[in-house]
Amino acid sequence: MAKTILYPVTPVIFCRSLATIVYSISAICRSGWNNRSISPCCADSTTTDICNLAMTQSDYTIRKAKWPEERELLRQVREPVFVEEQGVPQAMEWDDDDMMAYHLLALDQAQRPIATARLLGNGQIGRMAVLPEWRNQGIGTALLLTLIQHADSIGLQSLFLHAQTSAEAFYAKAGFTADGDHFMEAGIEHQKMVLSFNQDMAEELFLAQLGKTPELFHLHTVEDHQAHATCMLRQAKRHLSIFTQTLDPQIFDTPPFVDAVKQLATRSRFSRIRILLQDNTLVVQQGHQLVELAQRLSTAIEIRIPGDEYMDYEENFILVDELGYLHRKQAVNLIGTACYNDRYRANRMQTIFNEAWEFGTPDRELARLHL
């Protein structure tokens, strides 16, 4: 079957905190549209690896839809999905916002409508729908990133949407974060999610390839650490080593980072993730998603207390495949560096880590936690 180039998506998708930024842009560190898609209205509940996003070929195209001239084409998707499948009242499905919205339409090779989405002038994304037979083929991801690209091109500083709760993980992968509590809309539980743009960070991450990019990146904020940690980890093949004072939740307890750890842990039976934690007080008091994941995947993820000689060691670092690293001279100071291809320095830090690990002990207090 002949293939059609997907509506071009350039690497200008940028988010807010590292928990968000990496899933949309750093993800473009690799190529290939994701092979999963949103289900009606929002997304499916599966975890989507947005770190593999970019332009590719497919059996469909995405383009802007004209309103009201192409209302019928939009109707052929929205009514079967929202009205018939989900029971949304028809009066709620069509509103005055359609007149001023930026509409997207996905078409198959026969130019039949298969998916829709829209963006309002206030930055709200909505009416994302994919016909059942076209789900799980990356169309939802393509629609979402195309809207994000358009929003950035017209100068919007932020976006928001009302995600069905089953789709929260999907939107989190694209950089959206939850805002407020769950609420009911059209009889379905939803969560408001928001996304803010950071183009400088996005461009920086676009250049960062594990084992290839020798440039030194300077880190100053939590967002810097979040973004590079997740971007680098998304490219890992086998190993992750973390030497940390507190397992800072702003960096390590974010959905993108935890999901990246999970993907590495389950990628191969040779995957090995080791964490040296100097002070577990915060984790014990507040809980931690990464610790919970380690309990579930204990064959791949292990947490230890470092040997006595390293309990007061001031430097914190993350090592990925002994190729890339993030490093801070002082755990209490966010000033640091990241490099995606410095085997010499990474090996030096790995030697320190291995020694602290060898004389370390399992953290039994964490093992007893029921998070």
C-alpha cells in the first residue's frame, strides 16, 4: 500500500517542568511516530513512549479543516465517537466555539475522515477523537503534537485541556501536568491538565543524543535537571546508576522520569538500575513512586544505603550506560552539568559509585514501606 507523508511536525514542542518537557520534545531525541494513539475524546490508558516521536510515513494525512465548509467531515468522526460511543448529548458536542476554533482533520488514503481535534484561542485543546478502527496507530499523538506546534507558532504561552482520567498518562507524556481535582463533564470524569512552553530547553534537548553529543550542558534549575535526566534515561540501553542525597521528588518522583525508569527496567533481562540513597527521611515521610516501582520490579531495580565512607559524600550524579551523566558538586545546590557522551568522566563517577555500592547495604526501612 502506498504511503503518505504525515503532516510535518517540526521540533518546536516545549513544555514546562522537566516532568513535562522531556516527554514532548526531548522525546524527539529519537525518530518515528509512536505506534499508539488516543482513544475517543482523549487517549488510551496505555503508556505512550513519546521519546520516539518525530515525523514518519503513514497511511493517513493530517491537515487543517475549514469551518463551516468541512463541518460534515468533522461530524463523521465526532458524532460516532462522542455522541454514539460515549453518550455525550448532541447539544453539548456542537457549540459556538467551533466557529472560531482551529480544527485538525486526519484523513485516510481515500480522503475519508478518521480523526479530529481542535484548538481554541484561549489555548484549550479538545474534541480529540479517533475512529475505533484507526486507534493505536499514532494518530492521536500526531494530532496532539501538531496542535502544540501550531500553538507555539502563533505565540500561545500555554495550553490546557480537559482529559478523561483514563487518558492522563497519555497527556503527561506530552508535557501536560494535572491542575486541580477531578471533575465530571458530560457524565465522564475528567482532569484539567496544562502545558507551558520553553523553547530554549526544547532546542537544547533536540541536540542531545546519548553516546553522540559531546557538548556540556549547564544546569541551573529543577526543570533543567528534570528535562535532561528524563531525556538521557529515555535513550538508555542497559544501565542507570543514581547517587542521591534525598531522591529529590521534584526530579525523581515525576511521572515522566518514573515511566522512563520502568521502560528501562522492563526492556531487557540485562537491565540494571541501582540507586544509592544517603537519607531516606523524605521518602519515608512522603512516599515515592520510584521506590514503589523498585518494590514491584525488584529484580531490575535495587536501592541501597551507601557505605559509611560515602554517607557524607557531597556530590550527586546520575549515570546512564557509562556514557552520559548529570552531575552536581553539592546535593543542596542545583548548579550542575550534563553530558551525553563523555565516557572518561562517566567511568570515573561509575568507579566511585561501584565502591559505595559494594560497601552499601539494602535499605530495609524502604523495603517495609507499603506505598
